[in-house]
Amino acid sequence: MRLLVLGGTLFLGRHLVEAALSRGHQVTLFNRGMTNPGLFPEAERLVGDRRGNLEVLRDRSWDAVVDLSGYVPQHVGATAQLLRDAVEQYLFISSMSVYRPMPGRLHEDSPLREMVHPLPPRMTLEVYGAYKVLCEAEVENAFPGRALVLRPGIIVGPYDPMPRFTYWVRRVAEGGEVLSPGRPDRRIELIDARDCADWMLRMLEARACGVYNLTGPAEPPTMQDLLDTCREVSGSGARFTWVDDPFLLENGVTEWVDLPFWGREGDPETAGVFNTSIDRALARGLTFRPLRETVRDTLEWDRVRDPIPDGAPVGETPGLTREREAELLAAWHAREGR
């Protein structure tokens, strides 16, 4: 299969290209050549910019395109229209952020966010989900019946430029008393980038189309499971102190930023992040590696990795400093009379 990959050198794209090459597919990379430019010398490279320089894509053809770098509707629309007669299938990586905040379980037909017009001049976290909704519409318009739209949740594993999962792997490996947020039995949902990449390729090979949520695993772990696995893999002997939502909020802890994977329970803005149906993807053969394997490989990579690369998603680098964590733990124990 001849694949055109828009992006392809950062995290999920990196795993996808590596898997595609290992399976004998011909890969063409289209990007600005700024992030990890030395990767995949065996792949064809086309240098351009989705913000207006698409000329190298003209008069070419591929079996499928994988859009890993589509965030702005105008850019996605221009690319999709240019490629509509040049490729048979368009795989677009969207996001679970497209869903309108609401309680209950998210399904692929759950209500989507709406954008207030005119569009803001640039994409920010506040409009990220609504922008992705419009991007999906551009793809569907250009490729009716030929679009594969994936809505991932939290993707984790080696090469993750946004170290939410990595924060916990690293912090537990350091040992000592670890501030652990919320209820220990609160379930979480996540998926290894390598499992995403493998399934994406199989869907492309099957010429599949449609919309799919992409998270997991089939039997989601709890936050306690995650931390226990991190401790077991690292052998650190870390001690977990579980701190409730009211205390964290009262002390100005920022949800999802200061403590990744934590948000107050019942908040409709994030309620669906860990309550998403993946029945469609499971029916199409989505599989998951053990959590232990993901933790182990992430820890090994984190110990030798380079600094966070240019091109990382917008937003703050998550996680508490050790000093701030110690302050919060001291205040918690003082309140509890310990």
C-alpha cells in the first residue's frame, strides 16, 4: 500500500510510520521538516506547509492519506480538496474533544460541539474540540464514503510529547510519598500509541471507513491499578496518599495540569474522557497490550529521552513540582491530624 502521511515524525505518527514500513508499505512523509527530520531515511520526504504550501502534493497519487496534523478547518479542507482525486481513502485523526460536554457514556453519535462564528484567528485549547468538528466535516465533504475518522482519547507510551501519563510513570519511579488524586477505584481510559498505530494500519488495509472512538482498554483499569503498576515495574516502593477532590480544589490544584488524569468527578466538561464506548472499534479487532508493558517501555524511554521536541501540542507541561507536592501533602496531613 502506498501511504501519504501528513506529519509522521511525532508520537502517534512516528509509531504509525515505523509499523507501516515494517509491514512493507511504501510511505511518503509530508511535513515542514522541522520535527525529528532525521527519522525514517527509507521513506520518501516531501517538504511543505499546510498553511499554504501544498504544491509538492500535486500530480501525485497514493492509496491512502493519513492526516495526523489537521487542526485548522481551512488547512484540512484545502488538503482534502487537493487530494480528493489523488487518493482512495482519507484517514483523519480527530479527538474525543469533539463531543459536547454532557454526563453519561459517549458514543460516536453523541452530540458534537458547535463553533461560534466567525472563527477565532488561531486554534487554542478552548476551541480545539470545535475546530476538530469542523475539520471532520471538511474531510467528509471531500471524501464522502471514503473517510475514516478516528476520535482518540488519551494516547500514551514512548515518545509522548505531552507527559501526562509519563508524569505518573516517572513520579512513582522516584519513590517516596506520592500525592494521589481522587478515589483509588476511579476508572481511567487510555491507549498505547502502538496499539493505535497497528489498528489504524489494519483498518487502512481493509479499506474501512466510518467514525470510531479510539481509547481503552476493553476492561479499563483504575487509578490505583495505574499507580500500582508503575510501582511494580519500577520497583520503587512508592507510598500513595489519596487526597480527595474538595481538598485539591480548595488548594488551587489545576485539573489535568497539576495532576494529570485528575478532574473533579461530575464535571460535564471532562465526564466522558473516562466513559467512552469503543464497541465499534472492538468489533473491528482493536486490541490492547498489557498496561505493564506500556509502563515499562515508557519508563525506559523517559530515562534516556531528549527534551520535549518542537511541535508538541499546545498547553502547559503537566505535573506538580516536588516542592508543591510536599506542600500539599503537609497541608493534607495537618488537616487530617496525622
